[in-house]
Amino acid sequence: MNKLQQRSNRAVAYWLLIGVGMIMVQVLLGGITRLTESGLSITEWKPITGALPPLNDAQWQLEFDKYKNTSQFKYVHSGFTLSDFKFIFFWEWFHRVWARLLGVVFIIGFGYFIWKKSFKREMILPLVILFFLGAVQGAIGWVMVASGLVPEKYFVGHVQLATHFIAALILLVYTLWFAFKMLIPENKMIVNGGLKTLTLTIILLLFVQLTYGAFMAGLHAGPVAPTWPTINGEWFPHYLFNKEGLENYTGNAYMVQFIHRGLAYLLTILIIIWFVKASRQTSSSLFNQIKWLPLLLVLLQVVLGVLTVVNSPISNKLVMYGVLHQAVAMLLLVSLVWVYYVIKAPKA
């Protein structure tokens, strides 16, 4: 590869990494929106005109009146003033505007690199898939909001919330992987089939854990047992099987928290084992520099998880610790995808 093509690849990769950063901010804004119960404050999906917030008192009152028709207002926030409404409206509006800005950054970058002829032929299809994933994520977001705008629903559905969250993470990982392909040369990689398999296992398990984290948020599962290390004084609470079938494992707040805690402990153990194995690998300076990241981040994540659950009945602390918990979860995912990319399986 000539130096001109290398520079072009780096420029495209940096553009993609800017997108990765913006996706992470978008996910965190979604977390704030969820934890402040702001998600149903905008009751319509207007992809173009919705970019502007209300600009005068009459427009604010109109939006507030629309919100008053939701069950969330009637049964949860009936005491809200217009000022209270403006607060939750801001977070939902900012979450949607940031998504639009993210789309603009990708579109402008795409147009610029087309003009500069920076894309190789094999990049076109992955970029089309990238835009498709972004569009699907926007549609899932509206389906999620709509799930909470039906009678007798006070919040968005926890399954829809988890779907929206995981779709965002898939978009993040896809974009990150695309950038790595242009930034990390083969001579920076290591060959270790066993370590690669273990890394993939941890990543897949982390996605299950992240799904249960979204269930925790959607079901308000933290405040039902804001204790640690036990769950309301019990290691195996008697109310773990309050529901039947699959619903017990996805819709029972106690079981969801029990599984979320258990997976956290399992992931920590697996990453400690992974780190011990990775420490024996010294053939790549890049790998040596990044192999400590998963261990550091998972330990920090456990601490933040405990702080989040024990402070969950206190709304402002729940928002603070919950968002930090979510941020470190994404960094942990990024670190694992990074080391997974650098590890190659041996040739058959």
C-alpha cells in the first residue's frame, strides 16, 4: 500500500472513530433520558421539523398539552409544571438532535471522501451497511417511544428499550471494526487461537449482560433491591420466581437483578482468567499496551454497578452513577473488541 493510500485510509478511519465517539455520547444521552424519565415527553416523530424545540410560550404549552394526554403524566407526573416539563423535554430533544447530528457527520464525511476518491471499492458495501444500521436504529428508537404512548403504559417497554440499546452497540462495534481494519496493520497482531476464542466468549456474554442492564433500567429493577452483596438480605430471594416461563427471566425485576449481578461476577472471573493468559503473550507491543484495559474496566464497572444499585432510590445519584456505569460498560466493550481484533486465529 502506497503512502497516499495509507493517509486516505487513516483519514477515513479517524472519521469513523469520530462516529464511534458520537455513538457513545448518543447512548449516554439515551441513558440520561431514561433515568430522568424524559423519553415520552415528545409524543411525535418529526425527523425534519422536530429538530427545532418550541420557540415561544404558545408552542411550549401545545407540547405540554400533548404530554398531558399520556398515561405517564396522568399517573406518574401529574404534578408537573411547565418548568418541569421543559426539563424532561430538553433531554429527549437533545437525544434526538444528537442522532440527527450524527447522521449529518456521516453523510458529510461520506460525500467528502467520495469527492476525494478516498474509498476503495471494497469499502462501499460496508459503508452502505453502516448507513442502513443507522437508519434501522432511528426506527427502533421511535418504536421504543411509541411503546410507552399507549393507554396504561407509564414508561417505554423494557424489551424495546433493550433492543434500542443493543442495536446502538452493534452499530458502535461495526463502525469501530471498520476503523480498525484501516488503522491496525497485520504486523501489530498476535496469533493465539485459544485466547481469541475466550475473548469472543466474553464479548458474547457481555452482550447478554448489557441486555440485562437495559432490562434493569426499563423495569426500574434497581430500587426493588438497593442492597449489596445480598438482595434485600437474601442470597437467593424467595420472589425470584414470581412469574411464569420466559417472562420470569425477562420481566421479573428481582430475577433480572439477580441475573445481572451473577453475570457481572462471572464476567469478572473470566476476564481475570483472560488477563492471566494474555500476560503470557509478549510478541506484540500493541497488545502489551492494551491487554490490561479489560481487567481495569471490569473492576471499575463492578464498583460502579454496586454504587448504582445501592443509590438507585435517590434519583440524582441514580442518574450520575447509572450514566457512569453505562459509560464504562461501553468502554469495556470497546476494549474487548480491540483486543479481539488484534488477536488472530492460527491458519488451518
